Amino acid sequence: MSAFPPATHDVFALDQLLTDEEKEIKYRTRAFMEREVAPIIADYWERAEFPHELVPKLAKLRLGGATLKGNGCPGQSLVGAAMAVIEIARVDGSMSTFLMVHNSLAMLTIGLLGSEEQKTQLLPRMATLESVAAWALTEPSNGSDASALTTSAKKVEGGWELNGKKRWIGNATFAEWIVIWARRADTGDVNAFLVKKGTPGLQTRKIENKIALRCVQNADIRLESCWVPDSARLPGVNSFKDTNVVLAISRIMVAWQPVGLAMGVYDMANRYLRQREQFGNPLAAYQINQEKLQRMLGNIQAMTLMAWRLSKLYEQGKLDHATSAMTKAWNTLRGREVMALGRELLGGNGVVSDFLVAKSFNDMEAIFTYEGTYEVNALVAGRQATGIAAFKALPKKGKKQSTADLAMAGQSPNPKDQQ
Ligand SMILES: Cc1cc2nc3c(=O)[nH]c(=O)nc-3n(C[C@H](O)[C@H](O)[C@H](O)COP(=O)(O)OP(=O)(O)OC[C@H]3O[C@@H](n4cnc5c(N)ncnc54)[C@H](O)[C@@H]3O)c2cc1C
């Protein structure tokens, strides 16, 4: 396979919406991804291994910590951080998820909700990727209704004892630190704790046989009488509403991810159609292929503008959960369509991971589901539009929906749990 194709997707001139710094992040990241990652990543994906050899090189891009300021973090604008996300995802979804779990979930939680001591101790090494972090909210029994999590934290002499199970936790097999979300046994409130790799009582086991994001090392976690000191508790987390402070930003970043995947697949398909001939003409000459290509291109422009506007609304303090949920849902739906069209246009080569289109096609499936599934995010937006929470069958006449019924995917309607 030849080098990664040139970028041909940007017909709406996204650059005109960017500051000089944001453009610089975008092109610095693009050059790195095309040169260092594109030639080797399909093999890692096939073997379902994480490319550890790339981490020191990625660190040199100074993307660690993204929007956080101080403690060695670059203090990027939200759009600047998103430019790194799309350029990484354009070449590889797994690498973008690896960095987003580290930056936009784990580091962000420490940066926004940790103590000064936790920040000064942990963030500088995390910003340089010497120390990688994971973020554990989901449980085997609590996916979409994550706010009903059951992992427990019991106060004991000098610290806390954690018990429970987590599932799907990205980076967790090798991360130095895992942010564990748990419910306090005494008050019932959700808290968060920093658990270091190797702590007795912490077990991580890689989830095998994934068809998507195969380089990301997702783990099942078991916590059995896992003792952590008082200093491991994040003082800024006192209920699930504090989780939402982090999810509000990470969901924006996830809404950008399909944009990057779609750009890469479009660029790949565009080049392929021009190069391959059938029936004496390049595939690009056939009208049906051009229709597919322009449908992909139109989706990319719309997805980009949705995600860009979402980021700007957040920066202006005008973003609500429903708009964020709608954008994440819509961009993953359109992203799936772009993946399917690209896969069709490559014919048989569209099902071979070497061409990167099949890899992105599969990776899109995980993004459709994580950070709130397509359906649950659509229902969060639907609640805003209709005033009816459709997460659960409507209650019988005269009986009000309980807040517990409505507490979905970090979107709890309980005022106590909201920002
Ligand atoms: C590759 C990958 C990486 C991940 N990384 C992390 C991570 O690093 N950290 C972390 O904490 N979590 C992570 N997750 C977990 C992810 O956030 C959950 O998978 C997601 O929230 C969905 O939960 P679930 O898989 O249990 O599905 P379920 O909640 O069981 O949903 C199954 C289906 O039912 C639908 N559904 C559920 N409830 C309703 C309802 N009320 N109304 C209508 N439809 C409904 C869903 O939309 C879905 O179609 C990851 C997941 C994946 C796949």
C-alpha cells in the first residue's frame, strides 16, 4: 500500500475558522500521523496490540493534557484539542481513543477535580505521556445507566477500601494510574479515587476479540478489598454531577472523532477511485461512484460544522447536555454512513484492513456506542425537544417517573446530579 493519501476533504475551508495556534496543532499532528503512524498501524490493529513504540514520538507533539493549563499541560483551546483528535482519527481511531481517554477523561478529571497536590504530583508526567492514565466509570451491570454504579468505597483507617467491577476501561492494562468512580458506603454519594498500577486488590484483564479499536487495550477490572490512602480521593468529586463536568467536555471531543475518521476514509476513497480502472475507465468516472463520494463529502462538512459550533457554544458557556448529546449522536450516525460508503467504493479492498478504510469502518462501531450510545444520546436530545423522558417505558397514569429511572449515561435529570 502506498503512503497515506493527500487531504482532499476540506472543501468548506475549515482553516478559516481556526486560530494560527489551532492550525499549527492540526498540521503538526497530521504530519506526524501520516509519516509515523500510517505505515505501521494496520499491523498493530490486526494483532490487537497497542503501539507502545509510538508513545515517546507522540509525546513530542506536546498534546498531553490538551485543554488543561499549568503543570506542564499545553492549555489548548477546545477547538485546538479537537484538531489533534481529528488528525489522529483521520489515520487511526485507536490512537485517538488512547489519547482521549488519557487527556479528556483521566487528566481532565484530575485537573478539574483533583487537589493541588494531586495535580502537581501527577499531571507533569502525564503531560509528557511518561505516565499514562485510564478512567473507569462503566461496570458490567451499569453501562448506559452509569450513574447507578455499584462499586463501593468504604472509609477505613487512613484511607478507603474499594470493591467492585469495571468493564471496558481503555488503557487500563498498562496505565500507571486509573481514576475509579465508586459509591461511598456511608453516604451513597459518587466519589472518585486514584488507584496506582500494582496496588494489591486491583486486577485488570484485557478484553479480547474486539472488532473495533483493536489497538486500544480495554480491560475488565476487579477491585477486591483494594486499599487506597485518603490522599487518593479526588476532593472535587462529591456526586455524579461532578462526573458530568468531565463528560461535558469529553463528549464534545467524541463528537469530533467521527469527523476525523470520515476525513481519512474520504481521502482514501477519493484517491482509490482515481487510481483504479474497471471497464476501461477510472472508477471515478462512473456517476454512481461520484454520487457516493459527494454524499461522503457533504456529511463531512456538516459534521465538522456541528462539532465546531458545539465547541464554540461550550466556550461561551451556552452549551446544554441535550445539544451535546444530539451532536454526538448525529455525528456518529453520519460517520457510520461515510464509513459504509467508503467501504463500498473500495470493493474487495474495502474489507482489508491494510487500506485503512475497513479499519475505520470497524472503529466507528465503538464510537457509535461509547460516551453514551447513539440511542441514549438521541433520547437525551429527544427529552429536550418533547419534555418526555423516553429512557424507560412511561409510568402508569398518575405515577410520576422517578429520577432514578431517568438517570442515564451521565444525563441524570436529578438537580442534585446536574451541573
Ligand atoms: C471500545 C470501548 C471503549 C470504552 N472505553 C471506556 C472507558 O475507557 N471507560 C469507561 O468507563 N467506559 C468505557 N466504555 C463503555 C461505554 O461507555 C459503554 O459501552 C456504553 O455506555 C454503553 O453501555 P453498555 O455497553 O453496557 O450497553 P447497554 O447500556 O447495555 O446498552 C445496550 C443497548 O441498549 C440500548 N439502551 C440502553 N438503555 C436504553 C434505554 N433506556 N432506552 C433505549 N435504549 C437503551 C443502548 O443504546 C444499546 O443499544 C467503552 C466501551 C467500548 C465499546
